[in-house]
Amino acid sequence: MGRIMRRFAPTIALAGSALLIAACGEGPTRASSAAVVGDERIPLERVQDDVRWLLNNIPEVRQADDEGNLGLYTRHVVQSYVVSELLEVAAEEEDLQVDREVVDERLEAWGGRDEAPAMVGVPPERLERFATDVALIEQLGEHYLDRISVEVIGAEVSADTPDDPMREQAVALGEEIAADPERAAELAGDEGRRVIDETFTPAELVAGGAAELATSALFSAEPGTVTVIQPNPQQPVWLVALITDRTVDAAAGDDDVAEAPQADPNVLYGFGLRMLAPVAEEVGVEINPRYGVWDPVGMSIAESEEHTFGELIPSRTAQP
């Protein structure tokens, strides 16, 4: 499975955690849809056709199917369509456009038009749109990377070994803080935990080697939300943080953009995907249960609520 994951590395962030395409389950509001994004339906048949293409053209996918692991690739398909719909909204709101040569460079990096479909896991007829979407996500990330800051109060909940993920304890602390946000610092400091009372910017976190945190839900959650996230899934450390303020500065001038260092495309992609979270919240994303559930923390499709990347808990003061 590691070799398969590496092959799909350029697009794995477009995948969530879903069930097999043939799994049972009721559909979303419109039963013939794989997903519904705002008012736009993603037809179930379209997803099934794409998965069949993967099975017919990529040996690793056939192997995964034989081993009962096809879910990774069905997620890849559904997630790519969901992201594409969200991008349409974001691109219109932010007036984002991608030059033809940028798309051509992307396709060349994936091995050219003949090799790219198998490399990134999309049928040839979707290749142009997929490459455009990836470029747009990076552009969105670049647009906001130096503009957002958040103020948080919280703490880390950690375990001595990776075998103890501590999710339940982190969620419990998050619920306590959400129920009494005025005591956030006091509650965060219980049991000897170090209180985090700081202002974060994604650019500073990236510069400090914390790209996972920079691309997390910390920067897309609304003020008054308690984020319960595991920035690095390889480490048994959860961050529980009440977002007390979130600031989006006006766009930098052209001179500032020219002087800014070139960010890692992977970081731009991850942060751009994160910046689609408010769009998803605004228009709504509904996933056919046969594929799983929408995970706003991971910006992905999770097999179930238990498999999401964390939780967003509205605090008492943020309740309508």
C-alpha cells in the first residue's frame, strides 16, 4: 500500500476516507448523487464510471480491490469532484484564474498527457480540469498564506506512547472549554498542562517547520470555535484550542508579493485546500453515506465520524 500511496502523492490530499463503491447505504438528499455541494449534484454514475476506469487502467487499483482496499480510490474520485465544485465558488469570489501555460507545466510534471491520467488517478477526459483545480488550489493558498492570523487559548493533550491516541480526552477538554469559554485558560491549564495563549500565522509556522499546523483547521475555523485537532497523525499529540479571534488582512500590494519568498507548492496546496473550508461551510457538503461523511477538519471524506481528523465545537458564546 505504501507504493500505491507514493504513486498518487500529487493528489492524495484530494482523497478522504470512504466505503467501497458497492457498499450499502442511503443516498444524500438526492439518492442518485454521490455527493451534493450547495445546489450542485455529483452523479453517482459519474463516480462509478471513474472508478471503473481506475480498475481497468491502473494495476495498483486492481490489486487494492482484490485486497478489499478500493475505498482509498473511491475517496479520491468523490473528493476530487467535491473540491472542484468548491473551487468554482472560491475562484469566482476571489477572481482566480489559471494561465494555459501553468496547466501545461503541471501536466508535464505528471509525465505528459499520456502518462498523467494514471499518475494522478483521473480519466483522460477529466485531466485538464483536474490540473486546473490543483493550480487553483495552490493559487488560493498563496493568496491567503501571508494574510491570516488567529488568536487562540488552549493546550496540548498528549500521551506517552503512540498506542494511546488521546482523542477522547482531547474532545472532553474541548467540550469543557466550549461550555465555559470565559474559563478557557483555567480549564486548559488543569492537570499541569501548559496553557497556549498565542497568535499564530501560517507563514510563521511554515518557516518554523510546522507546516502540518499551518494547514490545519486552526486557520479556517470561526472565532468562538474550539478546534480539536491532531496536527501530525504520527504523533500522539492533540491540540485543543479556542479561536478567540481570526483576522484576514487586505491583500498585499504587488511589491510585497514580489518580495515574498517562494513557498513550497505542497504547503500552498495544503493551505489552499484549507481555505476552501469556509466555502464548504457556506454552501454545504453532503456525502452519500455509502462513501462516508464529510469531515470539515480534514477537508475530506471520512469513513465514519470516528475516522474524522478531529472536531470543531462551537462555544457557548458562539451559539446562535
